[in-house]
Amino acid sequence: MDLSYSNDQTMVRNMAREFATKELEPIAAEVDEKGEFPHESIKKMAELGLLSMTIPEQYDGAGFDFLSLAIAIEEISRACGSTGVVTAVHNSLAAWPIVNWGTDGQKQQYLPKMATGELLGAFGLTEPNAGSDPAAMETTAVLKGDRYVLNGSKRFITNGGAAQVFIVFARTDPAAGTKGITGFIVERGFKGFSLGKHENLLGLRATANCELVFDDCEVPVENVLGKVGEGFKVALGTLDVSRIDIGAQAVGIAQAALDKAITYSKERKQFGRPICEFEMIQAKLADMATHTLAARMLVYYAAHQKDSGKTRFNQESAMCKLFAAETATFVTREAVQIFGGYGYTKDYPVERYYRDAKCMEIYEGTSEIQRIVIARTLLG
Amino acid sequence: MILSESHQQFKRELRRFAVEVVAPGAGACDVGGAFVEGNVRALAERGYLGIPWPKDLGGMGLDYLSYAVGVEEVSRVCASTGLTMAAHTSLGTYPIYKFGTKAQKEKYIPRLARGEYLGAFGLTEPNAGSDAAGIETTARKTGQGYLVNGSKRFITSASYAGTVIVAASMDRKLGRKGITCFIAETRTPGFKVASKERKLGLSGSDTVELAFEEMLLPPDSVLGKELDGYRIFMETLDGGRISIGAFCLGMAQCALDTMVEWFKDRNMTQLEQKALSDVATQVEAARQLVYSAAQFKDADIRADKQCAFAKLFASEVAVWAAGVAIDAIGPLAVTDRMPVARVYRDAKLGEIGEGTSEVMRMIIAKEVLKEAKETL
């Protein structure tokens, strides 16, 4: 594995970091507090190509590799965890499945507009009664003439309240288990589609996390994504890719917490010296930095597996998501601790990192699920 | 240890009170950030703001263990209320009870115990956190009393308090030996609430910055003796740590309650069984440490180590248990539909307030070695 970055990757990092520092960091606390979707930031990111990382150039995308995408998401998340996941969901959960499984017509119709940010994407798999077990989904799709009629609901959908295009999974054959699930591209304007409850979240609050409701929602047959009955494969294949980006998001949050903790520990004086001179603080910083780098390497390794054309990389992507999310939780908890009473206030960003990080252990597969995925790959 | 029948009964009484009176508003005070004033009044009406003080001073005449159990049960449903209760009793009232003159006790304890006054404790400053002896607030002796100048930070309940125990230096050159504690009435001219903190959690508890500008305290406001302040606040903090332990225990129990509620009608996977059993075990271990520290207090044995054990362990268990509960339950647990997301935010204070975990470890290491030398 080549550990050097290509020119493109370096360019992406510099560009994303400059943008994130200048545009995202100053407003991150405010969008978190208000739970306000960062529409303006998204527009600016589209101009920089950050919304079309996975979209090929022929569809007006930037056409970058997955390591570049991971790097971009890491840098964005370092400034604002919410914007990090918004970007990840659009690129890898919404645009990428169309790139990978879409028909020419679907690609022509959706990808150029997704590349410019005119259409923001979301991914609807989870349901009230189907979280870790997506095969238990209850949303149905029944073919009537030239359209499918969807009924049911999806919950905890990142970007849900802000997106225009949704990759939605529904049961087309109730008797066929996981082989009876089909993917669809659903537009916000389709008849029978509406938004449900907006979630008030612990962290990642600026992500328009929302319930989607399908009440006789009409979806044209040409909006079936992949083959009928192969939706489960599409969903899991998409999650294998997107978990790399969730790992990258976690690394970004952990890095931000580490950076802030280092700076603060040098400035804060107690007992007549900077607290960074105390061994208990030094040990914390050392563990935080070691875990963060290890998480980053796992993320880059998983992205590299994907970029090198490997078709099965679910073990690597589960490992990087599991480890990076737990690292972010650990590192942000220690960062608040180093800041002490100040860390508990909203005067510093570490309390936000602490809240954001915890959410990362939950979505796109809980840590428990990642462990089971990893174990299955080990046991064959 | 096993709670006695009367302690168990008191625990059930507090549980009922907490569920019926405190729990309904717990989510709202967290979202709105409004002080839990109604809950404080309800605690006062039932005597729960003076559990461990003698009846002739207006208290309930119960022991410290009962008080710890009370804080646990209240914190189990609303940590903001539990913290307010703990800070009032252990930090705002205890030092007067323990170190005050007869006149000070008779003047303040009944009012505090009945909740006419809320009590607060002002030690921490912008530049003196873990290094509490490094306080910069000064007290200068004058003909009429003491002129106090300086500021305090992260002071619980102070905007609603009637009294604040204020630590001030009478001679910076003397370090910890130059510190005196005062009972400051908050209506004293020169006492000012400078700003209110916006926090990660415990939004229903009041945390403020205080500014003292030429605050003249009368001669009889000295708590204990002049220059004895360091010893007073250190001993106060030791006892306070039992109640912070109980506060954290209540939150950890809330995490366990949430898991039990979630899993009781579900088939559990083995990993879920592991999560639930680990949380239950750790919570019980924390409970034993908290209760045992309270028993030392009731036996009037100074037990810095046990207090530090209780606070260190229970706070780390609370943060961890909330995290495990969230992981086990999934997305619902990071929304406001369940109390555990709130606990995850609230509990983090346990590792910081009234001595960080790092300070607890310093105390424990010192005490362990001291005991070893004494037994040799």
C-alpha cells in the first residue's frame, strides 16, 4: 500500500481544509444550537465540487477516488460534524448507488443536478421497526401499471428534511425475505411523499434528521434502482462504501478535539505551570493522538481497498467505522476532561464534539452490527 | 452492604416523589434551560433540602446515607434537580453545620434546611480550578469587617441562593494558609451575578460567574476561624463528593432503567445481554462505593479515600453506562424521546465538578500510600 498522497488528494485536502476553516468552523456552533440545516454552506460546497466527489466527469461530477472523498469529509468534519455527515450522505449514500446501479437514464436525469447541489440526496433504509435488522422493513411497494405505490415510513433519515432525492428501499415481495426488497429513486415532489417528525438529536443536530412518510406514494417504474428484488444487495453494498466516510467523519471530529485539547493544555495554567506538563494530561494526549492516527489509517486503508477495485471490502469498512467512531467518542470525552469546567460550557467547541461523536456509533450500523459484520467475514 | 429497612423505606418514598413530582418536567427544563425552581420548592416542602441535619435545626434528623439515597433517587429522574439538591446540602449547608458558630448555625441552618434560602459554595475561579489553593479573590480586614474583591466561576445555584460560602485569600503570600471562608449573604452590596453559563448538560441547574466588588462582609461572617479556609473547603469537598457520587449513581441507574424498559419485552441477543449485565454490575458496584462512603461519614470517620473512590468510580460509570445504553438501544436513544441522551450530556459533569477524575486519582494515590506507611 502506497502511503503517499496523489496530487489530487493533496489538492482536495488543502481545498477542503481552507473552505472548512473559513466557512464552516465560524458557524458550526450556531447551526448546532439551532438545529439548522447548513443550506448556504452546501451551496458553496457544490461550487467547489465537494458534492460531486463520487460522480464521474461525464455527468458533470468531480470524479475523485474514495480516498479523496474520505480526506474531504475528514477535513469538513474537523470544522463541523453535521456538515461532514450531510456531505457523506449526499456523496456516498445517495449519488454513489445511482452511479453504481443506476440506468443511463437515471444517471442522466439525476447525477448532473446532484453534482451541482441542485438536488441534495438522502438514503431511506431504517424504519421504526427495522433498525439493525433492515430485512424486517415494513414499507411496501406494489406495482400498479407503470408505477409502484409505496406505503410505510422511514426514520432517522439524515438530510431528510432538506433533500430532494431519496434512495428508498421497500418490500416488493412480502414472501421473499431479503430477496423481496427493491431500491427506488424517490423525488420529494412525488405524490404521496411527505416529511414526518424532525428529530431533536443529541449531536449532529444540523442534519435535518427527519422521518419520511409514504402514503400511496407513486414512483414510476423507471425509478427502480438496480433490479427488482435486489434492493437489499444495493443497500448493503452502499453501506459498505459509506461506512468509510463515516469513519472519515469520526476521524475529523477526533482530530478537532485533539487539536483543541493540545492548544488548551499549553495555555491553561494550574499549580503554577501549564497543565500539559502534568503526566496524566500528557498520557491522555498521547492516547488520543495514537487512537486518532490508527483510526485514520484504517479509514484510508478501507478507502484504498475500494479504490484498488476490490469488490469485497465490507470487513475493512466495518472495522474503520467501528474503530473510528469509538475513537471519536473516547477522544472527545478526554478533550472535555482536559478542558475541565470550561469544556462543559458552550464557550468552547469540545462539548459539541462530544455530542456529535456519540451519534456516530449509532448510524449506518451500530457498533454491535459492525462487530457482527467483522466476525462473519472472519468466520467465512 | 444492605440498606436497613428504614433506609429502604426512605428510598421508596423518594422514588415515589421523584417519579410523581420531579420526572414530568425533566425533559422540559433540559430543553428550555429554565432553573428547576418548582422542583426545589417541592423538595423544600417535604424537608428534602435538609435531610441530614438535626430536627432542632430544621432538618429531617436523618443520616448522610439517607441523604445520599435521596440525591440518587432525584438524580435518577432529573440530574439538574439532583445536582441542585446536592450542592445546596453538601456545599451550601454542610460547612455552616460543621464549622459554623452556634449563632451562625441557628441563623442559617433552619432557613437552608427549610429551603427559605438556597445555599451555594464559591471556591472555583477562572484561574483556580484543580489548583483550588491558587484563588485570587481577596478579603481585606477593615474596621467594619472584610472587604472582598474578585470573581468566582462555575458556581452552582448562586443566582437563586440566599447564602454563598466564599473562599478568599487574606494574604496571597501565605498560599493555602492565607485562605478564609465566609458566609456571604447574596443581598450584600457588591455581590453580583456576572453571567450565566450555557452548558453541555444539566441545563436546568444554575451555573454562574460571580463578581465581588468591594463586598463588605460583617465580622461575624467568618466561617470557622480566619485563615482556616483551606481545611474547611477541603473537608467540605470530601463530603460533597459522596453526594456527587450519589448524583452520578442516580444517572447511571437511569441508563440502566432505560435499558430495562427497552429490553423487557424484546428477545435479547448475547451482545445485548452483555451490555445490560455489565451496566447492572457496574451500577451496583458504584452504589456500594457511594453508600459505604456515606457510612464513613455517618460514623464520623474522615474518609478522603472512600469519598474519592465513590466520586471517581460513580462518575466514570455514569458516563460509560449512558454510552452503553445508547449503543444498545440505537438511534432512538440519541433523540429526546428517551432520557438517556440527556444523561450522556449531564453525566460528563460528574467527571469534572467538585474535583476532576485526575484530582481524585491524586487523592487516592496519596491516601493509599499514607495508609500503607501508617500500618507499617
